[in-house]
Amino acid sequence: MAMKDYIRERFFPHIWCPGCGHGIVLNALVRTVEKLGLKKNDIVMVSGIGCSSRIAGYLDFHTLHTIHGRALAFAIGVKMCRPELKLLVPMGDGDALSIGGNHFIHACRRNIDITAIVMNNRVYGMTGGQYSPLSGYGTMATTAPYTNIDNNFDVVEMAKASGATFVARATPYHAPQLADILAEAIQHRGFSVVEVMTPCPTYFGRKNKEGSVVDMMEKLKTRTTPIGSKAKQEDPSLVERGIFVKQERPEYCDEYQKIIDQAKKRI
Ligand SMILES: Cc1ncc(C[n+]2csc(CCOP(=O)(O)OP(=O)(O)O)c2C)c(N)n1
Ligand code: SF4
Ligand SMILES: [Mg+2]
């Protein structure tokens, strides 16, 4: 199918600023769905609220555009009713780990077969550039004009510690690798988390003097490195990208079905 078959043109033009990384994630998602041969009718995309969450409005799957921070709660409800469907949950860093942090860790712990894509631009983009739990100590934000003194979470470490069975990090600069990682995440049976380090030139970039969009993209190229690379040993400040965790563990809907079967035997 062509790209236009996956897009809801009636919602265009989109709201994203020039240079925003979210559009590249949308593109990678469509390519992945096409490559995997998934049917649009078999996909449910659930989002909360944020610039990143708009992806669910723009794509022509079954979609739910829900409440800020609560996308995973809705997605879990859908998945438990219709376990045969593919659940994709695009989230912002604020959506996933600030207001939605509790849902995030418990979804990881349960290992329910959902793919969470955390678009980490280190800021609340949609609402005007407030700092998020991913902004990091020493960054500037609309709500931190004298610098942010909150330390940040690491999405990958958080997902690993909470029990996600697939954990990866990618960037829109490395778009083909992003699509490959999304494909593995979607095919993985269990809770998969893909952190995508995306640029928000309008707020994070401008407040932190990151330069142009090209400069921000260049940074994703030069300040990240594949997992276990020699470059990381030489410069520990580089951020690793790739697949950190991929393991088999009982999936939540499968386990729940066993409970249903046991209960039925007692009737
Ligand atoms: C319950 C609730 N609280 C707050 C908001 C306001 N709000 C909307 S989007 C957003 C943050 C968006 O940041 P993020 O999730 O990082 O997405 P981005 O826009 O950066 O892609 C906030 C605070 C809301 N819509 N609902
Ligand atoms: S404000 Fe930031 S996150 Fe939102 S569309 Fe613009 S660049 Fe993207
Ligand atoms: Mg954000």
C-alpha cells in the first residue's frame, strides 16, 4: 500500500513544527507496518495527549486518542478484551513518565503484549516547553528559567528495572534502524518499550541553545553509539542505541486466559 493509504488526510496539515522528530517516527511506523504485512484492521493505536500523541489521529488504524498519561490504561483494557489485536501506544516523555509514570511501570511489570513508543524530546512540547522528568539536571525550560534542578529518569533503565521484556533505544537520525527496531518490538510477544530520542527544536532546542534542527540531528548522530561499541568505552558520555533487552516471559493475556479456563472448570 502507499503511504496515503495509512494517513487520514482529513486531519492534515499536521500540527508539528518544522524539524520536529515526531513525523519521522510516524513514517517509520508506517514503513514497519507495511514491511510486517500487518492489516490496518488488526492494529489499535492508543495515545494520550501531546504533540507525539497526535500520531494516533493521523494514522488510519483503529485509534483511541485518550487522556494525558492514561494511554497504557486504555490500551491494556483493549488488549484484554481483544488479545488478538496489535496494540501500539505512541507516547511523549511527559505522557509516559510524568503523569503516566505509574501506568508505565506497571505495564512493564505485567508483561502485556503492547508496544510502547516513548518519543523523548525532553520537554512538554504541546503545552509550551515545561520541563519533564526526562529534561535532566541543568537544562533550561519555560518553567525553569534559572535551570532545572530535577534529575532525569533514564527510560531504558526504568523499563528494564520494571520488567519490560523488550527494551530498545533509537533516534530519528538513524531512521532505517528505528524502523528495524520497531519491527522487532511489534513482533515481540510481551511488553516492548522503544525510546526514540526526538528533537523538539521549538522548545527544548531553543531554550537550551541547541542550534538549528540540523545541529540537533547532528548531535543524535555524534552523541549516540551502537550498544557495546568501542566508542562507548572511549567516551562513556555517549548514549547507546539498539536493543538492550529481548527475553521470553509469560504474557499477561495468556496467563489471564488460564485463570478464565480454571474458573470455568469450577462452574
Ligand atoms: C490530565 C491532564 N494534565 C495536563 C494536560 C496538559 N498537557 C497536555 S500535553 C502535556 C505534555 C506533553 O508533553 P509530552 O508528553 O512530553 O509530549 P510532547 O508534546 O512533548 O510530544 C500536558 C502537560 C492535559 N491535557 N491533561
Ligand atoms: S512543540 Fe516541539 S514537540 Fe511539539 S510539534 Fe513543535 S517541535 Fe514537535
Ligand atoms: Mg515531550
